[in-house]
Amino acid sequence: MKDKPFLTPKQEKVLNFIRKRIGERLPPTIREIGEELGFKSTGTVRDYLKALMQKGLVRRMNSKSRAIELTERASFNKIPIIGTIMAGKPNLAYEEIQGYVDADDLFLGRLGFDDVFALRVKGDSMIDAGILDGDIAVIKKRPDANNNDIVAALLDNNEVTLKRLRNKAGKFHLEAANANYPPIFEEFKVIGKLITVIRKY
Amino acid sequence: MKDKPFLTPKQEKVLNFIRKRIGERLPPTIREIGEELGFKSTGTVRDYLKALMQKGLVRRMNSKSRAIELTERASFNKIPIIGTIMAGKPNLAYEEIQGYVDADDLFLGRLGFDDVFALRVKGDSMIDAGILDGDIAVIKKRPDANNNDIVAALLDNNEVTLKRLRNKAGKFHLEAANANYPPIFEEFKVIGKLITVIRKY
DNA sequence: TGACAAACCACACAAATGTGTGGTAATATG
DNA sequence: CATATTACCACACATTTGTGTGGTTTGTCA
């Protein structure tokens, strides 16, 4: 299923343009898409839209102008909640999506949403940093981070954990924000950096 | 300035319909507005749009279908941040708006946004509840609340504070989530209930 | 080689949509 | 009373936008 890419490069460009326009508030017309992508015929654009519809990424209403909708799967303004942190290795694919956080603006500013995702926090290891069990942690994917950043890190046992990154004499380790949890000195890989926490009562 | 209402009832209906449609993802066409409101002429709708534009609530692009935008002031998906909690009495009018939180979906579900607002948290009195200085507290207006709810309350000295509501032997008082702050037994009025916390790093 | 799909284009046409002019009626304002 | 203002309607018309048919080219697969 993944031997042939799900979307051709051009299809992805079309989809991204639609995402961008919807993000900017107005879905594009067929001709606007064509103009942007350099297609000289509206028929071409319709072929692309047909393909995107068949792949379940886009919905349309007949004969209505700009009536292009993204399905939840394709939406740009939804950050997928891809797993529960501490509960194992979250799969960064779409299989394990538990829901979506709307990120339209939300004080994230305009991010490249390609590299943002969210995890539900499990446990109390970051409680002293004001991050509680059940909170949504919005993470920006980055392989690096700075001292004192709170990061999502992949441990050797394939667990993902949210901890504070510390630099002690040039060597990085992870620290909980809870005296009951010891620091982690084992091998780990930084997945991304915490940028937002959302808690719902 | 407030003797004559800012919007006539019909103008408000038009605006609300536009809000609704934008919330549902596609701004309406002129004819769709007319249909909804029972206007038989497109000219009528244009008169209303002109009025809304003059009042600074709506922006349009000429000759483009559905190209109706709400200005930030009129937007439904933005929860106004109306003040800093603990820093005095927030004015529930539009004068003191510091910014907006996008609430489109954001796990708030679909609320009646009329009665939701946000405050920026100042101080550490709720730190043990995981609410830190600088967090955005999203509040749903309600005159009542239950025991143990975290509420925004108006104190006698006209300060607004975020505290946990406690019921001791039938009498309500307010409690900080920080041992350094004593409980508050003086008179207060519950403004609303905390429903969401957002923190940006 | 033949069949097929992906990736385009040209156009004609119909439907949707925005623009503009010119009204009427009721009510308020000075 | 004259003049705005609000609140509409009727149409004609210009644009924008979506639909549909019929191509060409390129590459893949059998």
C-alpha cells in the first residue's frame, strides 16, 4: 500500500494550495487553482479534484462556487492527536489518531503544520511544570532542542516521554518535574519541543 | 454612542448568518443571504453588506464570489481576551480586549460563544492546580458553580481572581491552589467557570 | 505492439454570482 | 414641510465559476 505513494507530487501541491486558501479563509475556485499551479485548462484542475475526492481527502458540492471542503483527514487546521505520551511509542502515521485539536490560530501563530502534532499527557511526572494528566501537549517536531526546553523524547525501550532537557557538562539528560521521578540518563532521541499545552475542564 | 444600538436587529441577523456560514466553512453568496433572511432582492442584501462594511465588521473583495470576511472585531471564532485576571476588574466590553484566542473547535466543542471569554493569568496562586503565570484561562460565564470548580470570581474590592470554589457547611469560600495563599472568606460573586487552560511556550 | 492511466489543453456552454440603476414606503430629523 | 435614513423590490447585465466533451502526449504494463 505504501509502495506507490498515496498522492502524486502534483496532487499534493493541489491539496496544499487548497489547504492554504482555506486557512486564509476562502476556498479557491477551480480557475484559481489552475492559475496557481500553472494549469491552462479548468479540465485539468477538475481531474485533480476528482482524484483527491476519490482518495477521500476532499469533498465538494456540485455547481457551487468554491464549495471545496477538506475531509478531517486532510485538514490543515487540525493537529492530529497521535497518541498518549508515556503509553508507548506513538506511531507518527495516521493509524493511531485519537482526535484533532484545532490549531487554526490558537496563539500558535502561523506554523508550518507539517511538523506539529499533539499528544495526550499521561501521568504526573511533569506536574511541577504545570502539566497534568490528561492535558494535550502540542509538539513541534525537531531533532534538536535547547537546555531547559520541555521535549518529547523517544527512549530506548520505544517509549515516548515528556521531560525537561538538561545539559550537564555537555551531556544531555532528561528531568521530570516531580521529585518522585529520577532523572533519565539513558539514551534518548528528541522528537520535538513542547510549544503549547491545552487543558479542558 | 450607545443610545442608538450599534446594529439594527436585521443587520445583526445578517451578520450572524454570515458568522454561521463562515463557521461552517463557506461564506455565503449574496443570494444565499437573501434567501435565509427572506429578502427577495439581491440589492437589499447589498445594502446590508454596505452597512456592515461601514461599521467595520465585514470586509469584501469586489466581484469575487463568497468573498466576505469578518473583521477580527466581528469574528465568532475568536474569544476575546478581556483582561488580566488578578489585575483588577476586567471590563466585559470591547474596550480592553488584549487579543483573541481562536476557539474554532479546540476541544471546546461547539459552545455558545456569547458567554465565553478568556483572561490571562497573573501570579502563582493556582500553581498547584497546574495553572501558571501567563496562562490563558478560558471562562464560561455563569453566576453559579459547583463545589470544587475553579471559578473566576469578583471580589469586593473589584478585583477578579481565579480560585477554587469550596463549600464548607453550606457556606462558600474561595481557595487558592498554593499553600502560601490563605483562603478567601470575604464576599464575592462568581463570574464564570474555568473550562480550558492554554499555555504557550 | 496494444491497452491504459496520468497529465495535460481548448473550448463551448450553462449556471451561479456580483453589480448597478431606479424605484416605493415608512419613519425619523430638523 | 423638506430631507435623510432604513428597509425593502425589480430587473438587466456583466463576470465569475462550474460542467462537459473531445482531444494530445507520455509512460507503464502485459
